[in-house]
Amino acid sequence: MLAVHTDQRVLGYLGRALSLELSAVQLYSTQARLLSTWGLAEPAERMRAEAQEELGHANRIIERMLAIGVAPGASQLRPVKVGRSLAELLEHNLVFESELVGLYRNATTHCAHAGLHDDRLFFESLLNDEQTHHDELMKWLEELKGHTGSDLTLPSGTSRTRHLRRERRT
């Protein structure tokens, strides 16, 4: 497959994004299992939903790569970070999501400066999803730290809520 006149930096952003999104699937799937073993059913379910959402992002990136004539290839998966509490897991996830937000922000800025409208819209959409996820993780962590002894409280903006909001938009 040969890319038809595609910006090389865009290809780099797509490859890195695919690696990070697949790493996120691995991270959230592992954390869901861990939370289940701890008896935290609701947070485990939320992590499973997050893994599915990140898989959706990976699929969108693969579709985009194929559409521009590039064979998808994730270069490297990140090692999974676990912790000894739900709060530790959320802190690891915030760092990871911050990296995704930064990547998509840089990609969006590059595409805007290079006049690559379709690519900018693509990365901007992923940026909005990841920024929302980052903000929800931060809210969840703040709520968790505000409830002494309660690791079971879920914030109002769960993945299911985001999924329903997205369905209404389409």
C-alpha cells in the first residue's frame, strides 16, 4: 500500500496514536480484571467500557490509515501500570490520558498549520473524546478522594453516559 500524497507527520501521528490507543485497551482491560478480583464490580465495569471506547478509537485510526493507503502498524504497546487501590489506578490513567490529549492536540495544531482540514477534523474529534475522558477521570478521582473509605462511588459522567450522548448526536 502506498499513501497517496500524505503528510509524513500525519502518518507519524497516526502510528503513535494507534500504539497509544491499543495500549489503553490493554491498560483498561487489565485494570478491569484487577478491580473485579478486588470485588469492585462497578469500577471494573467502567474500565471494561473504557477499554471498548479506546478500541473504538483504534478502529477509527485503522480505518483512517487504510483510507489514505497506509497499512496500520502499532509500533509498541506500553507496559501496563497497576496499583494497590482504585485511586492509584486512576492516577496512572490520568497520566496516560494526558499523553493522549497532548498527542492529539499536537496533531490537530500541525494539521491546522499545514492546511490539512480533514486530518485536523479527525484528530480534533479524538482530542475531544480524550479530553472528556481525562476530565471525567479527574472528577472521579476527586470524588473518590472526597469520600473517605468509599472506592465504589462512580461519577455521573461514566462511559455509558458519554456513549448515549454520542448516539444522540449521530
